[in-house]
Amino acid sequence: MNKLEVPGKFDRAARGYDLLVGLNPGYHQALRRSARELGLLPGMRVLDLGCGTGASTAALVAAVRGLEIVAVDASEGMLARARLKRWPPNVRFVHSRAEDVDEGRFDAVFAAYLVRNLPDPDATLRHVRELLKPGAPLVLHEYSVRDSWLSTALWTLLCGVIVPVGWLVTGDRSLYTYLWRSVLDFDGAGALRDRLRRNGFVGVRSAPVPGLQLGVVHTFAGHAPEQEQPR
């Protein structure tokens, strides 16, 4: 399965997606922890990029009341599940690929489990930087194991459960096999920090998310430069 097929696969897996992530201890708590790294304030306009069924959106809602949230995903099936949930009136869901988002400028961007699935992550990160107001923060919540053999082994062990359970719930093994392999192939934490810097972000840092998936899931943070860069 190539990355251009991922949104369509999520369309078909959307019905069982919330059940699967609900079986992951600390999944929602970890998202809320990463969302708090944005340093949000009431009234900010926030882009939730790759929102899926709304777990990351819920993390933003829990972080601060009164945010204007534009939640975007390339999978219409995932968005349909998200829209069935109850949301504050200032949350809006938009069907779009990340690289095509055209919703004005934002005070912050949150992207959970997104960059690893992008066909062209560098081009999309540059686009995201242009969507941010000068000095505005970006936080990525993402798998990254290549810097550690222990984390790699732990991820493969976890996928010994994730793949068959995902297959059982959705009837599609390929998406969860792709998940396992895509994490193994993706940037280590150092390489992803370098990727962010290479695409114009400053003040870049990262830390592993504590809990069961220690060393597997990380929070990456940076911000757009204080001054606009020439295009």
C-alpha cells in the first residue's frame, strides 16, 4: 500500500477506528499532553491537521475553552465519524489533503500521526509553515522508533497485537500492516527534528511521551520564524 492510498483505506476502517484506539491505554491522555505543548489561549485560531475521527480535536477542546478549531482530514469516512460527535460551535471539520489546506492563517497547528503518512512531507511542512502566523507554534504527535533498537523492538511487539486486532475489527489487514512498517521506515526523532528545521521551523525540540509507549510516540514542537520568510 502506498501513501496515496492511505485516505481511502481510512475511509473503510473509520467505523472501527475509535474502538481500536480506545483499547490503547493512555492514547487520549498522550494526545492531550502534546496539545498542551502548544501553549494555547482562549480565542486562538487552531488548525488540527489530520484530525481523523476527532481524537486530536477533542485534545484541543480539552486544552483550552474558546478556541476556534479548523479540523482537517483527507479521509471523508473519518470525518463522517468525527461529525457524529458533539462539539462546541467553534469547531469546524473540513475535507482536504494537508498540502491543499487553504483556510487562512492560524495561531497554532497540531498534527497527530500525520507526517509519517504524507506523500511529500517536506513540501507539506513548508505549506504548514506558511499557514502559521509569524512566531506561531507547531506541535507534531508522532511515532518515531529508528533512533532506538529497544523502541523498535517494543513497536514490533505492540504490532503483534495491533495488526490482528485491527484486522478482526475492520476486516482489513493491510492498513495495520502498513502502520507497522511505516513507523519502522519513518524518521528517527533526530531526523524529524532536522526535517522541521530544514523546512523553516525554529526552536525545534522533542520528547518521548511517557507511559506504555515510552520511546515509540514523541511530541515534536517548533514555531514559525518571528519574521516572514521571502517566498
